[in-house]
Amino acid sequence: MKRMLIRAFEQRKPIEIVYLSTDGAITQRVIWISNVTESSITGYCSLRKQTRTFSIDRILSSRLIPYHNKKSNDYAG
């Protein structure tokens, strides 16, 4: 999974994740990754309309999203 996150970051492509929060809530989000560390990713979250940090071990699934436009209405960065 981490390889896919790095690829999305390097290619500047959005990624869809299913995320398990610390309180047990499961959400589906589209993220534009701006940083990848050993244990987390940081990026613009289209669900919350702000930059967020996500723990990689709480990402239940991920997939690259085909993206053809130069700009997104949701992406602020």
C-alpha cells in the first residue's frame, strides 16, 4: 500500500482511501498527498476541505483515481 501512496504523491494524482479513525468511524476520502513519512501521509482531503494527516496503518484500502484536468475544484494546493 505504501508504494501506491508514494506513487500518488510523486505523480501528483489523487488517491481514494477508506480510513478508520481512532474513534472507530470508517470514511471514504479523496486525498491529494503533499507528504509521505514512514508512518503517515499528509494531504488535502476533499471530504473535510482542508489539509489532514492520516496514519498509514489506519488506511484500510486505497486506489489511484484517474485524473485528467490540470486543476481540481476541491484542490487548494
